[in-house]
Amino acid sequence: GETALEKSRLLAVGVYYEMGGAQRALNDVSARHCQQVLDRAQIKSGLLPLGMIRIGDARHRATLFKLVADRLAIPCCLLRGALPQVDSSDGFFDLSLCSPDIASYSALHHWNLVRLEGGRVYMVDTIGLPSDVRIVENSKELLQQLGQADRYLP
């Protein structure tokens, strides 16, 4: 069988491709796509089922990752905001894929943390390099910085 880390990587890649893969200005593309789906389906409430979205922004992707991780019994939490002190020069956590205005967008970005074998915590971002699931060296400190408690990661 696959390890929880392998499942997390496969899930991240699956979410990435299911939600439209690589897109420049992802937020704008996703917003247009969602509006088109609402119009075609003649949905007046503005509530769009996640399963109808084919080009999702970070929020849609992180939510789908969390939903499926829960079903696979992978301890996971969904977070919003920029990761502190992350080097995105290699494409990991590249917020420029979502919006050209990184400064104002960074507080809105959605991503996931998973707790895997040995209690290690990993960052998952389904935007730039979804298979690059990175270990968090000091997860307790990171969760405190983000205002999260360990209780969100069983």
C-alpha cells in the first residue's frame, strides 16, 4: 500500500489537474469559469456545487484537497494566508500564478497542512508544484504564527 505521504502527493496532483492545472491569473480565469457555469446551469442562488467547478482557484483546490483527505483519513487542515518565510523561487507556493498583485492577494491564498507518519507536518499547495509536499521543520511554531492550534491537525 501507499504511505500517507504518497497519498497526499497523488491527491494534490489529482486536485491540481481536476481543477484546471496550470493557469496564469488563476483567480480571474476561475471567476469567469464559475460565472459561466452559474449562467449555463441557471443557478440563481449563487451557490455553486464544488463538483461543477473545473477551473478552481486556490480556495476551491484547497477545499477539495481537504474534503478528499478527510475521506482518506489523512489528518488535514485548510488555511488561508501567505506562508511565512517560504522560498517560492522554484515554483512552490508561487502566488503570482493566482494574481499579478501578490501583495494584496497573499492574505487570501488557501492551502493545506497534513500530519503524516511520525507526526510530521507537511505543507501542500495545489497551485504551482502540487507534487512538492514540503515538511514543516517546526510545525508548532508555524501553527502559532498562523494563529492555529495543534487541535486542527489531529
